[in-house]
Amino acid sequence: MGKGPFSFRRSSSRRRTKKSPQKVAAESPSNAVAALSPNNAGASSVNNSLSAMVAAGASSKPKKKAGGARLWMRFDRFGQSELIECDKSTIIKRVSIPTRDLRILGPVFSHSSNILARERAMVVNLEFIKAIVTAEEVLLLDPLRQEVLPFVDQLRQQLPNKMPFKTREYGQMAIQDGEIQTAGGQWLPVPEAVEGLQCELPFEFQVLEIALEVVCTHLDSSVADLERDAYPVLDELARNVSTKNLEHVRSLKSNLTRLLARVQKVRDELEHLLDDNDDMAHLYLTRKLIQSQHSEALLAATASNSIVSAGPQLPRLSSNRSTSLRSSNYLDEHDVEDLEMLLEAYFMQLDGTRNKILSVREYIDDTEDYVNIQLDNQRNELIQFQLILTIASFAIGFETLVASMFGMNIPCPLYNINGVFGPFVGSVTAGCVLLFLLVMGYARWKKLLGS
């Protein structure tokens, strides 16, 4: 265009960048004030006050809470408990497990069953029990749930009763001059102490045993409730096949399928552990902890002996027999007999629970077969009745044919005979009955009709 006084031209050839919606929304108050009073002297003060109000509103927004914190309950080996609230990073640093193990304890894998062995912890995910067990403590997730409360009560009751030996740091026993100190303050010879020690399970296996006991008891009670509800419903269906009874059986069968899947998952996990001795050996957390402490003690003793080359021999707190205690079968890396016996006991219990569910399912299948047989029998009776009606219709149709033929206006000598109507109709009817009996006899001969 021209360069007249009313001509418009761009002052610059640069394109204007599009502003994001957030930026436009943030700038809209100041732009609105500037547009209302562009030449006013007080516009700048109004603009500044509005900007201050926006900044104050933005700063007054509450900060978001740090997400990921969940409620845990901590139990030590003496049964002492406390409620703590920790996030994922705190738990990971405390028990030294990878992040994926916490996902297993999350809601996504709530219906799975896993027992995982890590370097310093054991991750237990059995039905509603989600816990992280170490050699010294157990961390229980969501301890206030209704299903978890029996497990919490069992831990409080049984853990103090299952720790007969006094333990020092990291679970080491007080050993001096070939003797071991018990919880009552008595000093027993090492062989007797070893025998008593081997009779008691490590702390992690005590917790695992309580968890398996609670889970198996819960599954057994669920199966008992299922059996109590199943048999009356199935018997009622066998007596009366109705839509209401069929709906009850359908709901019962769906509950049975879900319960069987839950029992099967726990059973498969125990079977997987029993088939692999290495996995069971990794679950011995107390053994690994004592072995690591023993190695550290040997290294420290070697270092001290290298520094002090001569001098009087000081009395040692632990004798050679205490060293042999640590290297006994209790610390044997390949000895998994205790855990194997523990898992086998609950595996057999779960197998019995599974057999109960399978027996209920077999009873359901037998009832369904019986109902199907009843329905097939009724269907066959209906088909036979329909065949009889068809034969009767055919016989009556023959008589109707004869009547329709005489109903036409055709000259016939029978019309002139008096009293012929009655005998004629009777003979035709007798012929129809005879035809019906002949066809029925043929059908029975061909076994189309029952006896």
C-alpha cells in the first residue's frame, strides 16, 4: 500500500510466536488493566496492586504432600510392635530390596502369592498378608485391615514365646568358655544349647510359619463356608430345576472358581520353593547374617593378631567350641531341612484344602449332569407326546377327508338309502382308530416311542 497518512504497514517482518494458554492466562489480568486505562497515570499502580494480589494468591496455595507414604507396622524378634509411616525410598534403604519388590506388594499384584528371597530380606505376599521380613524385624503393610488383624494378633502372641535365648546385637548368643546363656540366665554346655537351638526356627521362619498358618486357616474357613452353602443349594436344584436355583448354582460355581485359584496360587508358590533347594537356602536370613558377622570377626581377629605379634595371651570370650557352634549344621549353607519340613506341612494342608474344593466342584458337576439327564428325559417325553399327537392328527385327517368328499354336491346312490348315515360314520371312525393303532404299533416297533 501507499505511504499516506492513513496507510498501515508492519514495523517488523518477524512472526509473532503463539503464547501458551498458561502464559496467556497469567498475563490476562495485567493486559486487561492496561487495556482499560492505557493513558491514565494511576494505571501503573492498579496494575502493580493486581499483580501483587495474583502473586499472593499463587503463594498461598498449599503445597502438595509427598506421595508414596504408607502405613506399616514393625515387629521385632521379641514381639514389640510400633506403627510407622514410610515412603518407598525409606523402605528400600532400610531393608535393601529393589523397587520391583514393592510393586509386588502393591494393589496391582494383590491377588498373587510370592515368597521372594533377597540378600537381607524376604518379601512375603500371601493373599492379604504383605510383609518384608529380615533377620531382626518384620514390616507389615496395611496392618489395620480387617483380614490382617488376626496375623497381627498371632505375631504379638507367638513371637515372645518363641525366643527362648537371650540375644545380643544382630541376634548373637552370649557364649563364654564353651557354654551358652539361656533366657533364664542359666549357662548350659554347648551341645545341649545347640540341640535346643536347632529345635527353634529362625526369626524369619517363625514369621513365615505364622503367615502360612493364618492364610491356610483363612482359606480353610472359606472352603468350609463354601461347602456349607453349596450342598443345600445343589440338593434343591436336583429336586426342582428353576431359574432361581440355577442362578444360585452359577454364583456358587463362580465363587468356587475364584477360591480354587487363590488356593492354587499359594500351593504353587510353596511347590516352587520345595523344588529348588537354592531358593530355600537363600531364605535363611539369620544364617547369612551370622556368617557375615563371623567373617567380619575373623577378619578383625586376623588384623589384631598381625598388629600384636607378641605378649601374654588374654582370655577370649568365645572358645573353640563356640566356633564349632557357628560352623555346625545350624550354619550349614546346604541344610534346608527345617524350612523344607515347614513348607511341606503347609503344602499338604493346602493340598487337602484344594481337594475339598475339587470334591465340591465334582459334586456340582454331578448335579449338573443329573439335571441335564432330567432335562433330556423331559425333552424326550415331549417329543414322544408330539409324535402321538401327530399320529392322531393323521388318523383324524383321514376321516375329515372322507367327510369332505361326501360334502360335495356329487350324485351318489348312498344318498337314497335311509339310515345309512350312522353305520357309515361308525365304520369310518373305526377305520381311523384302526389306522391310528397301526401307526402307533409301527412307531413302537421302530422304537420311536417308549414302552
